[in-house]
Amino acid sequence: MTKKLYLEWSEKVLFPHMEDRCILLADSWKTFTDQDAVIELKPEELQYEMITIPSKVTGSIQPLDVLCFRMYKGCFKKISNFVFVNDIPVHVHHRDVILKLHSLLYQQFQSPRFENLIVRAWFKSGYTDERVQYVNPASFMFKKLNGRCIHNNCKNTVLLVCGLCKRSPLFSPFL
């Protein structure tokens, strides 16, 4: 991310969505160090503070890194492994397939079933005391799947159990 892009994001995305108070938790990327330029763009009535995560500890204390991204990457890897193990003729390293898989996973992670995942990430990172139960997306989506449709006489390959509707989407869109 360039400094120009960061400033534009602050002005057009971050600040317009904040009402009274804003605390930005940012990693130690060099782009984020010039806070004087950001403060010049901030609305006068907004209380703003940026907290910088020290270098080399982002994976331990950044909430999305602590839980959500790790699970997301794990699901992506399970799908890739599924393709290799079941010898499915899909090129999982091709750009269009990667985009389709990311789109599918992003859609799945949006399910209300997984909404406590982010709340739990803030707890695991030590920022809140709110301990909530959450559904592990990988455990839910891949539990009890053997690669074949559960309906009688169906030979189609299925990928995962949908987090939204609990059905098993077919793998055919990726073929």
C-alpha cells in the first residue's frame, strides 16, 4: 500500500464511516508512520487515535491474523488438497480458479453461522473479555464429506457443506 493510497482510504473510507471516535489498529508498515498527514484529513469533530502493532508480532496480536485468516487459509488448503487427493481435473493454481475459490470462501465466511468468529478473534488477541462460542468454518464445511453427493445414485463430486443453507454445492463450477 502506498502512502497516497493510504491517505485516500483514510479520507474516503475510514473517516466517513466513523461517528464520534475512531481507533485504528495498524501494523508497523512504513506507510502508516506519517500520522500528521492523516490527521490533516480527519474531520475536526472526530476523536482519532492510531495504535501501531510492533513489528514481527502482527500474527500474534492482529485479530484477523490470530483466527480468521488462519481458518480462511486452512479452508483454501483443504479445497486444494481435496482436488489433488481425489484427482479432480482442476488446475487450482490457475488465476481464474483461484479467484472462484476465493469468491466461494468469502461468500461462505459471510454466513451468519460464522459471525462470532471475529468476536472470538478479538478475545483471542487479548483486546476484549467477551468470550463467545463460535463455529469453526472448516469443521462445519468439510465435516462428513467424502467427496460424493449424499443423494441416492448421484455420482457428482461435492466440495463443502454450505454455511448459509447447509447444502453441498457441486464442484462442477470449477471444472
